[in-house]
Amino acid sequence: MSSSAAAKKLMIVESPAKAKTIDKYLGGEFNVLASFGHVRDLPSSTLGVDEKADFEPKYVVVPKVKKNLALIKRSAKEAPEVYLATDLDREGEAIAWHIAEAVGLKDPKAKRIVFDEISREAIKEALKHPRGIDMHLVDAQQARRVIDRLVGYKLSPLLWEKVYKGLSAGRVQSVALRLVVEREREIEGFKPQEYWSVIAVLEKEKISFEARLVEENGKKIDKLDIPSQKEADRIVAQLEKGKYEVLDISFKVEKKHPSAPYTTSTLQQDAHHQLGFSAKQTMMLAQSLYESGYITYMRTDSVNISSTAVGKIRNYIAKRYGDKFLSTEPRVYKTKSRLAQEAHEAIRPVDVFKSPDKASGEFEPKAARLYELIWRRAVASQMKEAELDIVEVKIANQKYLFSARGQMIKFKGFLEIYPQKITEITLPSLSKGDTLALIELKKEQHFTEPPPRYSEATLIKALEERGIGRPSTYAPTVATIQDREYVIKKEGKLHPEKVGFVVSDLLVKNFSDVVDYGFTAQVEDELDQIAEGKIPWKKVVGNFYGPFSKNLEKKADSIEKQKVDEDLGENCPECGKKLVVRHSKTGKFIGCSGFPDCKFTKDLISPEHQEMMDRGEQAIDGKKCPKCGSDLKVVKGRYSPFIGCSGYPKCNYMEKIANKESVQSNQQPDQKPPVKG
């Protein structure tokens, strides 16, 4: 290292992309280095938590960062000042502490700074207010890590023994799985109920419109009050007589207010609904936008925006759209969360004047679409309400009352920039006492529907509503239950597999506390209290682990081996016994039910891909590698077929065959059982 470099101050962040962006703003004053994520963690092959020594964690340096950590250590030794500028949440605080511990940084040389956005102004301001590492935040993260490690390392081996190897359990993932399984059982047990509706198509001055039957003899007709065609026919027969007269008309202006800027969960939900992105994909793209300096920090449950940012957004609206589109007063949104640790800013553009059309060429297309979503939501939050002209009409026929509603957009307001689907309905000019012509009476049959299966977005919403997990855990949680093959995604909906039912039922029956919604939310609340300095972290771990470990010891021998093999409906070509779909840590395969006497097995692959392989074909028509653009092909791997890039070895892209019956890739669980002996 040169003498000039040695004289520079040192700033340490997590990622090279973040380091590169910050380096542009700090000129030659700082040397900016990346830690490449966590530098220390619990060991992968042992529990790493001393249960007899008050749950003291035994951290080890992450192998892949050893070389880089040595560079940081040398640079820190020579630098006059060291700034730890990792992310501003608990995990970022913990990473800063781990770096300081691994490198041997001590106060006052080591300074902690945080910022919501990566911009010149934010970084310069943060440098004016350095502080020490907040050990309350670190301890909250340590508590989460230790509790999750204890659950994973203690329960996962039990699942390996009682179900099959390769499974995992987790404090939050198992609760998410329970939600999906319980919803599926609701759907399976649902009994549809028939009901009917009656609609009158009426006309005045050659303009027709629909009115819905809402009352009979002054009694409101609820959704299920017309239970059969016979009853609908009775009503229609009477409605064919008499005249249709306008009984009452009311006019009003209905205001539609813009939503708050995005939090992590609402961004994940909207990115799913509007862009079709998975939660994991959304967070990867948001991370790149944040580290490139385009959006504020993307892991937050706050809907608040700084007064400075609000001022800039309002200035943009006034210049671009005019004052008539600007809300009368700056809007202030209130978060439902009481957290201090994560209640920073909502997700917004760093520079509102960098509109999506100006920034579109600077990102790959999916990132550009996500930036546009974030930008529009933030700008819309300070715009005027949309106004709808509403006409409500009551129409009488004998003892029956109909209702019709018309609506037209009077003033677009925030809809100018954040469009929403609003169907405009035009009614003819009506007056009280008008007689209307009957064009048609429509009776329509309906059936009540079961609750919908969860999508990734609605599952995240359910977790958030129950206080389970935090912004940083939503995406990994929904990804994990799919990676483990507990749940598969079909047409955007999450369907539990048989093994998902088995694992969830086993945990609910034997470890009810671990998968109890209220208990899991309580643990999250206690983690928040640790972050606020109200309770010591090891006490929370102890309160959890004591009952958990006793129950685990009691249940270990009483739980029976669970069967998850699925009958394939075919016979073994070697011995004639039934073939079944079996599971292993490397995925699904077809095996003989006569095992171990008969050891026949074969790959489980979709008929389409099997035919391709039988014909010696590999290329998949029309499907290109998302990394390099080469053709994708079906590859017979060591453990199972998979889809890989034809450009291998230059490009090593691969993916699972997206089919319910396909074999999962050889992916190990996060929670590995400790090595025995």
C-alpha cells in the first residue's frame, strides 16, 4: 500500500457495489472497502452455541472472506480513522460489530455511521455524527441468530430421522408453512353454497344501465338471501309486472387518497401484483438500486419520509404538473409499527428529479420497472386526492327496491402519475319520479368460493399482520419453504406438497409453541425490546430454550416415522411391486416399494423432458439463458436432470426443471445438524 493510500481514512461497507458508489462521493479522502457481507458467523458444522455457558455464541470467520478481511485489517491499522458504514438495521449493526471484533478495532478510532440513502449529502451529513456501535441492536441480532440456530439445529435432525434427510425447520419458516397448510385444508374442507342475484337492465332516452336488487318489503337482501333458482324465478315473475320508478337520487364527490410510500412488505406485494416479481427477486433488484444510489434503504417498515425529501418531491410536482396537483399540505403518514430500530424512512427515490424515463437506460429492464414503481408511489404520496363524481339511484318496483351507481373521474389528482383501475359508469340523466323502461331481467347463479391460496405477496402480508418476522426476513422465508419443496408455486399460488403437510402436522402436534402464531410474534416483540435496551438478550434466549429443549427431549422417542412416499400408479419393471415417488436429501426420485429387497430407481422428470432425453434432444426451443443469452438445454446431472446453459463452462447458469414431478436440485438446508462425536 502506498504512503498516500495509507494516509487515507478508511470506510468499510458490505458490498463492492455500495463501495463503488460511495467512492464516487468521497474523492481521494477515503479508501472504501467492502466486507463482502458477514465476516463472522456461527460455524456450519457444529451448533456453535454453548448451552451450558449462558448461550455464548462461538463465532468463526467466514472462510470466503478471510483474504479480504486480512486486507481490511492491514488498511485499518494504517488508517488514521475507520468508519463502519454498514446498513442501518440490526443486521448492519451486527456486521459492523463483527468487523470491529475480527479486525481488532477499538474506540475512538472505530466510528459507526449510518445513512438511509447513498448520496453525497447523506454521507457527508453522517460523517458529522459518528457514534459507537449500538450493542442493543447487536444483541437483538445475536438473540435472533442464536434462537434460530437452536431451533434449526435441534429440530432439523429430528425431521431427518422421522421424515427424511435434507429437511429443515425454522422459527419463522415453519410458521409460514403452517399458514399455507392450514389455508389448503380450509380449501379442501370448503363446501360451496349456492346463491342468486337479480339484475334489471333499464333504459331512459336510449341509454341503458344495470340496477341490482337490494331490498324486498323493506328488508335488505344479503348475499345469500336468494338461495335457489326457484326463489329467483319467483322474484323475477313478480318484477315483470309493475313499473320501474326513480325513488331517490343522490350526488356526491368521493375522494380517493394516495397510499403511503412503500415499506418492504408493501413493495414486495405490489411488485408481485403489478410486475410479477417474486419477493426474492424484488429484494435483489431493490438492493442493486439502493447500492447504486437510486433509492433509500429497502428494508424498512416505516412509511415516513424526511421533511427534506418531501420538500423536493413537492417541488417536483409543482414544476412538472402544476400546483393544482399538489396536496394542500405536506402529507405525513403514520406507521403501525412501534419499532425504533427499523422505523427510518420509507422506500423512495434518492433524487426525485431523476424520473423513470431519465433513469431507464441506467438499469437492466426489471430494475428499471421496479424503480418506476417506487418513484411513482413516492411522488403520488404528495399529490392531490383523486375526485370521483358519484351518482346513486334508488329505483322502486312494487315492494322491491333496486340500486344503481354511476361514477366518473372528476379530477385525476395522484392518478395522473399512479394509475389505478377505476371503471367509469355512465347513467342517463335521471330525475326523481322518472319511469324507466325494462329491457331485461337477469338472474345469475353464483357459488360461494373458498379462501384463495396464498401467493408470495399475500403470505408476506399475513406474516406482517400477525407480527411474524421483520422486513429483512419476509423474502428469505417464502423462498425457503419453496426451496425445501414443502410448497410449490403454480400459476402464482403456493400449494403445499405432501411433505409440507407431514412436516407442518408433526411440528404443530409436538412443538406447538414453536409454530404458534402468538408465541412467534411474542418472540419478535422481545427482540424489539432487546433492541431498545429493555431486556438482556440471553434472558430471552433462556426463556425460549428451556421449555423448548425439555419438550424436544420428551418428544424425540415418541414421534413415529412419517410416511411421505406417493404411489405412482405403476409397477416395478424388475419385481412387479408398486413404484412410488420417494424423497431424499438430493430431491425426489422413483423407487420400488419393495426396497431394500428391490433397489430399482429412476429419475423423476416430466414426460415432455423425458421424451426429449429419450430422443437424444437437449435444447429447449425458445428458452435462452438469462445470464448470457445462449440456448438452455436439459442436462442429466449426477443426482437428477436439470436445465443448464449450453455455454458451460464459460457460463454455469442452471435451474430446476419447473414441474411438480421434477427432481429438486442438490441443495442442502440452511440448518445442518451438528456433527456427532
